[in-house]
Amino acid sequence: MIAPHPSAPAAPARTVRKAVVPAAGLGTRFLPATKATPKEMLPVVDKPAIQYVVEEAAAAGLDDVLMVTGRHKRAIEDHFDHAFELEQALTAKGDTVRLDAVRDPARLASIHHIRQGEPLGLGHAVLCARRHVGDQPFAVLLGDDLIDPRETLLSRMLGVRDRRLGSVVALMEVPPEQIHRYGCAAVEPAGEEDVVRVTGLVEKPARQHAPSRYAVIGRYVLDPAVFSVLERTPPGRGGEIQLTDALQELAAGGTVHGVVFKGLRHDTGDKADYLRTVVRLACERPDLGPEFVAWLRRFLGELDGARPGRRDVAA
Ligand code: G1P
């Protein structure tokens, strides 16, 4: 049994214990950085993006995390493993702060890895988790979506699953011109604040065909019934087996709810949003923030000014 992460609040007893993190994408949007490094390992300040996701799962009481990886993903396995040489060197130096930073990823949860083999889509990645997950509800967290660590979205979704059973997706209202980037949900009220019944789902619809402005963001709590649906879900948009298509079938049966999220979410899969995320989180860090914010103010002042002087903004 893994000790709970120090940052994890005491979680209530739950029926959901397992999280699945699909991490087999090619990361083409970040080439060449992702030529030999998985995109999930790109640093957000000083932690790889995927560590935030595992921390989020652990904070919601999920102590078993299955990574569904592909080729070239050894770095992810190594990151969530012990690093004895590094630990020994830091122990010898008495550097307990860095020692904790090195040990933390392996202590967050019991981490497992499986390979997807072929990149057949998100639905296929989730289906790869079937044997590990078994006949229990489970969470799916997509690595490109970083939910601010102060938010409690996943816990809220787990609570909705506990009370209403079935599957639960996280939804966020987005401007109509952005809906084509997401799975989109048709919804009706469910008699509870921020909770809706999902009546239909469509993957990345054109704006004029979108049933709403509710985008599916990368957090799901799924009933194991999704596996048998995924097994017979044909390739959909982009020739890939889409999780959205399987959930559409479950939604038609009335067993899918949505939790409407109004908090802070960062899309680290998008280059500009990735940069915004790094800057925002750096500004908020007590150890880095004060100096970095002061520099940022000077830098912005220079950008606004007539003559940007690079020497003045050097670190
Ligand atoms: C995936 C899902 C999509 C969802 C999105 C959230 O798409 O297929 O339904 O809205 O994640 O980030 P991707 O961004 O992997 O293309």
C-alpha cells in the first residue's frame, strides 16, 4: 500500500480507485522538442506535465494509475520510478528538498504501464486498460488538460458517479468558434447545480453542427460498461476509435452526466497555452514568483516602450 502523497487531502472511501492516463500521442505539435522526448514529459516550470495529472488523481484519492503509453515513452516509466543513484547522491549531500522532489513521483500512487501498440485513438487507448481496470468504474485523465491544482473537479465528478452511477464527463462552456476542437455534449438539466444530463455527444463538430457550447474537457469517470461498447465502436473522426462515440451510445441510454467546470484549466497540448501555463504557474510559485513577476513587469514595460533594451531585461 502506497502512503498518501503529503499534498493529498484525506479522501473519503470511494468505489473508484483507479485512474487511466492515456499517454501514447506522438506530440507532433511540439516537434522537434518531442522527437525523442514524450510530450507528457515537457516541463511545466520544473515538473513534467504528466506529474500534475498524477498529482490530481492522487489528490482525489485515486491510488492506482495506469499509463497507456506508446513507443519512446521510457522516460515516463523512469520518471515515476525510483532513481537510486540520484537519491544516493542527494542523500550524501544532505539535500533533502531535492531528494523529496526526486522521490515524490514514485510515491504518488501505485503506477502501472501498458503499451497501446498501435495509435488507434483515445477510445482504443481506454480499451487497452480493460484488463487492468476490471469490472469497476474508473477515471480517465488526459495529459494535455491541466486542471489548476486548487480545483476539486475530479472529486466532484467522483461524487456524482457515487450518487448517480453511470459515467460522468467534465464539461466546460467554450466560445462557439472553439467547439470544433472538442467533443461536444447535448445536455438537459439534472436538478443539481453544475450537473447536467448528457443526452448526446459528438466528436469535434463544425460550429454550425454543434449541439451546444459544452466542450468535453479531458476528465472522465467511466462505468466499465464502456468497454463492451468500445469493443464494437468503429473508427470515427480522423479514422480513430473515439471515446466520444462510445459515450454517445451510453448517453443515448441515459447513463451519462456532465459536471460543468468553471475553474481554471490549461491546455498544455497547445503551444501558446503551454507558454501561458508555464508563465502563470511560475508567477504563482512562492519560491520563483516574486522575482519572476518583477522581471515580467519590466519586460512588458519594455515591449510597450519605444525602444526595447534587451540588456535591461536580462535575468
Ligand atoms: C480528446 C477527445 C475530445 C476532448 C478532448 C479534450 O481530443 O477526443 O473529445 O474534447 O480530448 O482535451 P484530443 O484533444 O486528444 O484531440
